[in-house]
Amino acid sequence: MKTKSALYKDLVGTAIALALVAAYYVAAGDIPRSSLIGKGVGADALPRGLGFIAGILCLILLAQNLWPLLKGQYKHEDKPTPEKRRESQIKHLRAAGMLLIGIVYLWVFQLVGWPVSIFALLVATALYSGRPFSMKLLAFGAIVTVSFWLLFVVILEISMPMGILEPLTHIFS
């Protein structure tokens, strides 16, 4: 059973998520509707479908958090101990660290290109999550980066900024 403040926090988070999903769904509607199959299924079908499913999941989460509040079924809170406060601060700092990794990724993406930035993102996230630095970790980053390159650049033919690797693009063409 959750505490009342935890339920309120979950409600706020769910409301924010629902707003983001609604914005995503509306933005997905701006994708040109050229039919790929000829049966009315266009390029916007998958993004709108994902937005719809995410919206349903948000509404379920909203109901799960509203129900105990409306029924009065929640645990009353005790005053937090210094240990619990410190534990909460550590969790927030770890989340801020993950956010910082994402911001740095977005910042360096155009500068160094997607292959280097994807590799660095994968390795940095794994290290931050507590994985030890090893050749396996570097191999994981390299394999996923090459897999993304094959999927997006080779198979789907989506142009990605190469950054510092731009002089090498003629080798892979």
C-alpha cells in the first residue's frame, strides 16, 4: 500500500506523461499520410498507434493511483528518518546523472557524429549503472553501434551525421 504523498507524486508524473503522450500523438498526425501499402496505412500509423497505446497505459496508471485516493486506501506517513532522506537524495542524484548523460549525448551528437556518440552513450550508461569497464563492455558498445548503422543507414537508408568520421564515409558507401 502506498502513502498518500506517493500517490499524489504518481498522479503528477502520470499527468505529465499523459500530456507528453498527447503532444506526441498530435505531432505524429503531422507526418505525411502517403500510403505505403495502398490500403490507407501511411507513415503516421505506427507513431500514432504507439501514442494511442501509451495514452491507454497512462490512463490505466492514472486509474490505479486515483482509486486508492478516492477509497481512502493509503498508508499514513511517518516522518522520514535522516537515512530515508539521504536514500531519496541519492536516487534523485542518480536520476540527474542519467539526465546529464542524455544531455551530453544530444550536445555532442552533431559534433562527433552519431557512431561515436551512440557508442559513448552506451558505454557511459553501462558504467554509470555499475557495470565494470571491460573489453566485453566495449564490444557491446561496438556491436550495438554497428547494428544501428546497419539498420538505419544501410537498410532504412536514413542519413545520419557522421561528425569526425565523415572522411571515412566513402569506405562504407
